[in-house]
Amino acid sequence: MENREIAVVTGASRGLGRAAALALAESGYRVIVATRSAESAEEVVRRIEEAGGEALPLRLDIADPQSINDATATLLAAIAATWAGSRITVLVNNAGVGHFAPLGEVSVADFDDTFAVNVRGPFLLIQALAPQLADGSRVVNLSSSLSRHVSPATAVYAASKAAIEALSRSLALELGRRGIRINTVAPGPTATDFNGGAMRDNAELRLGLGQQTALGRVGEPAEIADAIVALVSPGLRWVTGERIEVSGGVLL
Ligand SMILES: NC(=O)c1ccc[n+]([C@@H]2O[C@H](COP(=O)([O-])OP(=O)(O)OC[C@H]3O[C@@H](n4cnc5c(N)ncnc54)[C@H](OP(=O)(O)O)[C@@H]3O)[C@@H](O)[C@H]2O)c1
């Protein structure tokens, strides 16, 4: 393995984050598997190590600013102790929540949690890690196709994803002079636990959503992960401040 760069992936316990952590390890990155609970990193770290890669677990609740501070300190100490000399060059802000409800049923707590996880957390983590990111690093923030098209009962979630896109563009300008690229990946419907696993387990919904895509089906986690790996690769070194939709062409 040639690449000794470090990639940090949040929400890496399952779904797209897990797939991104595995794919980044496969392409040679040392991976920080950041998960809300310590135990949920174990399987992913083990999988990476069994495949000959290197990974470290990191406990991080992205909704909690104190956890972000603590995790940053823990992360830097762990890198110094285990991978001295390696630099963080990739950050994937993947952890996300969707509290889907019609207007009259959206609670203040769900609104605040959506923005704490999907917007404030990624911002604070970029802020905390920016001094540690090597020049030329890449940040990928997860958005959603729902920032472009509308679907019932998704207003707060869609607004949070529009916010992370605006935030990413601004920070791409702010950090660009260090060669740091910041982009968003906007998946379409993808088969994970998200939204109660509906896109994976509900055959009728899968069919309906699949028919809305040019390629005729919902996506798989590895298809989003491969796009993230491509986006952080040198081949896309001139791309920053962009929103890349990875949706099989949903509602074109
Ligand atoms: N699947 C889709 O169709 C789809 C489409 C568009 C965009 N996305 C976006 O893609 C990203 C990943 O989604 P997914 O499909 O993989 O969802 P998922 O299977 O529900 O996984 C969500 C991940 O986020 C983590 N997470 C949630 N709140 C957290 C917190 N406070 N602190 C740390 N981690 C937290 C979860 O950790 P725990 O295991 O601890 O709960 C889990 O690892 C999200 O940003 C989502 O909005 C997904």
C-alpha cells in the first residue's frame, strides 16, 4: 500500500459511512472510524484490518460540541502514538439524520437535532480539524438529492442539506488557498438503514423510487462510497465548491 494519508469518516458504523470507510481503506488510506458509540466501530475496524488495511476507532457524537472537542484531542493523540508522521488529508462528514414528518408534526427537538447533526456538527468538526488538515486535503460533506427536488414531509431535512451545501461552498473559498478542496456528495435514494431502512426493505417503495431514476433502481452504499473515493482522488483535483449528485439520475 503506497498511500499513508489518513481519512476521517463520521457515522462510519453503518450505511454510507461504513461503505466509505471500507472503500477508503481499500484504496490505501489509514482510516479513522468515527462512531457515536465505541462498540459500533469494532466491526468496521476489524473488517479493514482483516483486508490488510489500517484503522483506528474514534468515539464522536457529532451533535455534541463537547464530544467534537474531546474527539479532536483524542484523535491527535492517537495519530501521534500510532501513525506518527501521517497527516489527515481526507474528512468525510457523513453522519446524518432525517426526521421525516409533515409540517404539523415537526417538533422543535427534531428540527434542532436535524441541524445539530447535519449542519452544526460538520461545521464544528471542520473548524476543529482545519489546523490539522494538510495543505491539499479534501473534505466531503454529505448532502442529498432532496436539496434539488422535493418530496412530501422532508422540509427540515432538505433545508439542512441545502445548508450544508451553502456552507461547503463558502468554506471551499475560505480554505482554497491552502489547496483544500471542499465538495458535497448528494446521494439519491440508497439502500441503508436510513428512514427506517425503507429504501432497502420496502419493495414497493424501492420500485417506485427506482422508476424515478434514469438508471431504474435505488442505489447501493458502495456506489456512493466509490464516488467519494473518486472525488478525493487526484483525478478530480481541480474540483472544489461543487455539489456532485450520485443518484442514478433521480428526477432529472
Ligand atoms: N440512504 C439514503 O437514501 C441517503 C440519501 C441521501 C443522503 N443520505 C445521507 O447520507 C448520510 C449517511 O446516511 P445513511 O444512509 O448511511 O444513514 P444510516 O444508515 O441511517 O446511518 C446514519 C449514520 O449517521 C450516524 N449518526 C447519526 N447521528 C449521529 C450523531 N449524533 N453522532 C454521530 N453519528 C451519528 C449513525 O450512527 P449510529 O449507528 O450511532 O446511529 C450512522 O452511522 C447522511 O448524511 C444522510 O443524510 C442518505
